[in-house]
Amino acid sequence: MTTVLRHTPIALALALMGQTALAAPPILAPTVVITGTRVEQNSFDLPMAIDSIDAATIQEQRATVNLSEVINRVPGVASAGKENYTQEQSLTIRGFGARSAFGVRGVKLFADGIPASTPDGQGGTGLFDLASASRIEVLRGPFSALYGNHSGGVVQVFTEDGPENFTIVPSYQFGSYGTSRTGLKFGDTVGNFNYTGSVSHFRTDGYRAYSESDKDQANFKAKWRLSDNATLTVVGNYMHQQGQDPLGLTFAQLNDNRRQQGTSNRNLAGNPGTASFYGTRRTLENTQGGAVFEAQLTERDSLRAMFYLGNRNNEQYLALNAGTQDNVTASGGVSAFDRDYWGTNLRWTRKYEKATFSLGAEYERADEHRRGYRNGETKSGAQALTTVFGFRGDLKRDENNIAEQSGAFFQGEWAATDTVLLSGGLRYTKLDFKSRDHFVCNGPCSGSTGGGVNPDDSGSVSYSDWTSAVGAVWKVTQTTNLYANAGRSFEAPTLIELAYRPDGGSGLNFDLKPLTSNQYEVGVKTFLNDSTRLDAAAFYIDSSDEIVIRSNENGRAVYQNAGDTSRRGIEFALDSRLTRDVGAYASLTFIKAEFDDAFRTCLATPCAPGQAVTVSDGNRIAGIANKSFYGEVTYKHDPWGFKSALEYRASGRMFGDDTNDVRVGGYGVAAIRAGFTQKVKGWTLNEFARIDNLFDKDYVGSVYINAGNALTGRYYAPAAERTWLIGLSASYSM
């Protein structure tokens, strides 16, 4: 694998450059993006690392279920699943977000300009409907700080507009491990009204034992042109997902049977000779909708107003034994919350001949009712009392939590000369967390053994900071731009990171402090010729009060602040159209993410004597691969309606814990895909097949961060072996 990582990008780059001498190659079209500056601009002229993935790359010959299917092609970005839909997929940008036990933190998510992250910074890529996406924009580096509470970057998905005529597209896919997806997409334009909709059902038996999952999703977008100068866009999204949780494996279990479920999911303390499962599983439902009003007030002035609201509810069964749950202040082995959230944003933009300025303000709020229950019911058996797990038992936690985020920002661009463009922005963000504890007792408390007191854990905490970014582009030639930028970011802990205290007590962990970072970046964007573009960037990030996982046991992660950390790296992306029928793309990332200060952490909660350990300065931050590569060669033959591609993805080593006792080796996997398209009267028929992990390689695709000690910790989430997928679709236009 090392040889591939070292030589494949260089060999591919030389091959691409050598092919540019071919006669009349197709010209690369400009890439227009919005996320970087909040107005449409060519990404080539921006002083920042920003990429856009088009609809064909997102949708063609893919399952369109997980963001990791396409986003790993972007340099500096990593996304993976744990072969376990209860955890959702991870997403990291330049190493930020790696600490997340599930879902996405440290990266701001948007869908059609509406936040897909809740006000506290928690998000999930499962909300994105890839089957109807027109493009995905990924912003990395300092300028993402102008979007608020996060450190790493911004990922925004845009839904395609409806077609000119009524179109309906049924589709069906099936593949390995009982996987199937049934979808229906439709849309039309009627006068000044345009709409598109997408619904789907996905299910899988799972690669590992006890990993069956299913997901229902719906996405809708409608746009009214109210006048020549004003539009109203309404979007709605629904997602319901449930699945079994096989948990992580120890190193011994991984080598014994990589497809088994974690043995910690089996309670061995029942009747002799029996083993009852904890029933670890999760059910998640998210519904949200919003409206965006845009108006061109004058030739120079435009206004954008947005409002959205939604609901997210979750129930998760954890592998906590009866003894742990009996503690009077323990919050139980079933975590459940019901969260209502809403927000609004107002932005005014003014354009001059050589400058553009935007001024805006926003407010977001989430009201959460969080409860905890015992996982299991105590029943009398033939010999003695026993606990039957996998059922909701006595109430152990009951609180109302509120998270509010408010902010104001200014952002602008100015063409100082014909060859120099300056950009910058300033933002103030304030977050408020409040908790009202309703589970207070003087003993005995329900769901606990013996006496004891569960105190009132109500409280509040506020975080606020100024963030900024400044950058410049120097147009060296018409085909080469150099740029540099710098900025400061701010990231407060999320509600789930505040949910559990290091001492094992109930109530929120209000001792957590926000993470702040100073970020610096230099880069070059150049067209080697009309059909080949090369982007390269180098970055350095200095962070304080890094938020890390203190312990990660039985599905429950407890967080703490470490000292200073640093991230430094280099990113490359090369895109070329070799001929009219052959294209190639490659991206390469090197990153070194380490702790600059030593700190004390623990392997369990609460921390018993002998379980505290020291993380040394110079240790690598867990969950961040030191290098990654993505390469793709595509081929099409229009007379046959044929398209195909060969993909290769590689990742370097990473560590599963901050002490660096658990090392996960790198890997390289290949995939191949091909398909045909036919047009029959008003129908467009499409068939494709793809094989992932073509050479059937055994590898660990993701890790559970700081999941105990090196011998017994459940760190490993093995990736699937060779898999296949076949897809069929039929599009009809009237």
C-alpha cells in the first residue's frame, strides 16, 4: 500500500500532463460556487480552498445513500461509516470532527442554504438527499469561520431545480448483504412555479451480525418567481432511520471473526448457560422545512431572508450492565430526546464595480427534552431475579435543555488592482446553553438500588467569541492564481458533548470550554492547459482547549478539554479531460495532527484509581489518518450510451486513542463501475453495476475513539469485503 500512496499520484499527474498534447481536448468549464462568499463566484478566483462536486458525479452509478460515496474525492476531507447506521457517518475536514462518536461536529452543514446542523453544532449527513442533489460545495479553512460555531469547514448540498417538463424517474437498486433501495423522483415547471421531489426507501441486512438497518427519506423543493426581481424557495426534508448496533470489536475479536457483533453487546450475568443481548439499537427521525426569500432591490442591492424549523427525536439503547445503571446518579442505558429547533437569517448585499459587501444577522434555537431510562427490566425467574435487556425500564434522567446561537457578520471582496483581489470578514457568535433538571430525589430514587441522593443539576453556560478571516488572490497570469489567507475560528461543545459528566454524575458537563483556532493557508490554482486544472494548498492550524473524548464506554462518550494542538498539511487536486471520452481526477492529502501539550485522561467514567493515564505532547490526535489519496479514470462511448470508471482510494495509518497505544494500519481499495443508457420514445432507461473493494481486502474503515485500553477496548469497525450493486432506472418526460 505504501508504494501506491507514494507513486500513484505522481505517475497519474505525469500521465495527465503528457496527454495534454492530444489534439483539441475538451475545455474545463468554470466552477461557480456560493458557499465561500455567499454570492456566486468562480472558485478559481477565490482566496480559499473550495470544491464543488457536480450532479453527475454524485448520482451516476452510485447508491446515493451515504455522503462518503463522493466526498472522499475532495482533498483534506474524510468520511466513513462503521458498517452501522445507528452511528451515522463521520465527516472530518483537515482533522476537525474526528472526535465525534457519532454524527458530525466541527463542520457546518447546509441543505439549500438552510442549516442541517442544530444550533449547538451537531449535525448528520444522513439528512442529505443525494438522489436529487445538483451539487455539493465543500469549503475548507479560515473563511468557514464566518459561518459560526465550528472549526473545520462548511459542506452545503443544493437540490436540483425541477425540469422544464413533467418528469418522473422510478429507480431500484439491489446488492450484497440484502441491500436494496427503491426511489422515485419527479418534477415540473408550470409558469413561474418550479418544483422537484424525491422519496426513497433503503434497507440492508448489514455486513456484520446484528447490523440490520433501514432508512426512509423524502426531499422537496419548490421555487416561485414572484416578479422579475424576487423569488421564494420552499424546501422540506424528512428522514426516518433505524438500525441494530453491532458495536466495536477488540483486536482479538477482529482477528477471530470480523463480521461478529461485539461481545460487550451480550450480558453474561443472567441465568447459567444463557446470554441475553443488550439490544443495542437506535431509532432516529428528523423533519425540517424552511423558506428563502431573495429580492434584487436595486441594481446594486439585494436582500435574502430565511426561516426554518424542524424536529429531531432519537432513542438509543446502550450496552450498560445492571450494576452500572443502579448507581443513583447514573442516567440509564436508554438515551432518548425530542428536540424542536428553528432559526432565521437576514442578509443584505451591495455590489459596486470593483467590490461586493454583505452584512447579515442570524438566530437559532433548539429546545430539547432529554430523558434516560434503564435498559432492561428485572423479572423473577425459576431460580432467581434476572434482568431482561433491550426494553425501556425505569426513568433515570429527565431534563429540558435549550441551546441558542445568535450571530452577526460582515463579509466583503474588493478588486484592489487588475491582478489583486482582497477578501475578508468578521463575525460575532454567542451560544447559550440552559438545563432544567426534573429528576431530583432525596432517595431512594426510582431505578436505583439502595438509598442516595440525586441532586438538582440545573444550570446554564454561555460561550461567545469574535471570528475573522482575511485573504488575497494574486493573478500571476490568466491561468495561474496564487492566494493566501488567515483567520480565527471558534467551536463550542455540543449538547451531546455536554450530556455526561466525568464524575459519572447526572446533569450537563458545564466545565467544558470552547475550542479556538488560528488558521493559515497558502495555495495555487492553475490551468496547465484548457483541459487540466491543478489546485494545491498548504495549511497550518494552531488550536487551544482542544475538545477530546475522555472515555468512550458502552455507547456513552464523555468529553474534556486538552491543551494546545496543531494541524499542518498539504493538499493537491488534479482534474483533467484527457480526450472527449476519457477523463481523470486525483487528490492527495498529507496531514500531521498532534497534541502540543501533555494532559491527563482516563479510560473509564468515573475514573477509578489506576485508570488515569498521561497523553504525551507530540502524540497524534486519534481518528485522523496521516495521508489519503483518491484517483479516478472515467471512460464513455456516446454511440453506445456507455459510461465506466475505475476508482482507487487509499488511507494512511491512524491511531484509535490519544495515548497512541492503538494503531490502525492504512489501506488501499479499488472499485469499478459501468453502465448503459438507452432512449426509447419518451423514456430514458439506465442500467449500471459496480463492485466496491474489488480485490476483497480486509481492512478497518473506522474506529471508536478512546474506547478503553489497548487489550480490551472495542476500537475496531471493520469495513465490508467485496460488495456488488446493480441499479436500474427509467425516466419519462411529458
